[in-house]
Amino acid sequence: MKRVAAAVAGLVGLVIVFVVAGCGAGQNTQTDSMPPAVNGAFGQVGPSAIRNVRFAPPSRGVYPAGSSVELLMTIVNTGTVTDDELIEVSSPPVAEDVEISGDRNIPATMALQVGQTGAPAGPSSSSVAVTSTTRPTSSSVTGSSTARPTSSSAAPPVQLGQAKIVLNGLKTPLHSGKTYPVTFVFRNAGSVTIDLPIENPPSARPEPTGESH
């Protein structure tokens, strides 16, 4: 009986050790110190594919009403023959107007980079003046051409076109964890509306300071 009692006591002690060790391991994991990843949305109309599109991360988790927010994405013309052009971006439920600067033309088989994660996005050297896309007309929409790579003995890598899209005059606060509709209109492909998430800020959450066990 004494041997059985000693064996039982030993097993109980091991269980307590494992429970305590598990609690300690759960207090400072990588998941606790890093914000959850937010993948951008995707959409396509005809050969125009919009990849990883989202709102730029706010400094404090929310964009207040009346402020502006930048979009981040890559637009790819998957067609092999027909060039296209981004002629309008709008979001009537969210913003008063939307401004586009930089390149708008998207040649066949090429891409347009909109915004830059972690750094202010600016127009390329061949950019056009900022114009509102709330009420575009055929005569007011202009864009700079995106050069195609030329053949040579040492061809340079394909350069993405660069653009900047900003929603101005937000009608309501935009909160992380929610999605908001934005419509993209292309001259040839047509239009598509996508619900966009807000990207998380790049900074990590603070480490926990108290004991949970």
C-alpha cells in the first residue's frame, strides 16, 4: 500500500509540473506579441485583376470621420493584347470623393502598383495632376503611359507603374476588423466593387505585464 500511495503522489506531482509549465509558456508567445495578419481582398473584372487590396493601416486602429485614407494594392492586366486604364475609383457610402495620382494606364501583361506598405506612397516621375474621380468625364480623364520593356542585349527588369489612390472626407469612422465597399472602373474591362479590409499597423502589441496564473 505504501508503494501504491507513493506512486500516486508522484503522478500527481508530474501533472502539476506540466500544468504550471504550460501556463508559463502561454503568457509570452509570438502570437501574443504580434498582431494578427490581415490579407487584402481580391477582385477581377475581365482581364483586370485587383490583388491584395486594402486600406493602409491607421496609426491608432481607426480613421476618424472627415479624414483621408490611402489604398494599397496591385492591379494586373492579365490580357495579352488589349491595354486598359483605371478611370474611376469611388465609395459613396464611405467617402466624399476619391483622388488618383500617378499612372492610370495598364498595358497588356503589365501591372500597376498602388501605394507602398510601410512608407508614404507617391506618384511616379511620369505622374499626372491629381484629379477627383467622383464625376469623371471622357475629356477629363488623363493618364501617363507606362513604358513597356524594350528588347536589348541586357533587358532591364519590368518596372511596375506607380499610382496613389486616396479616399477623402470619410463619412464615417473606419475601424480595423471591418470591411468597406470600394468600386473600381476600368475603361475596357468595366467595373467591380470589392469589400476592403483595413491593414493592421506594423507595430507589435505590448507584452503582457501581469501574471495570469
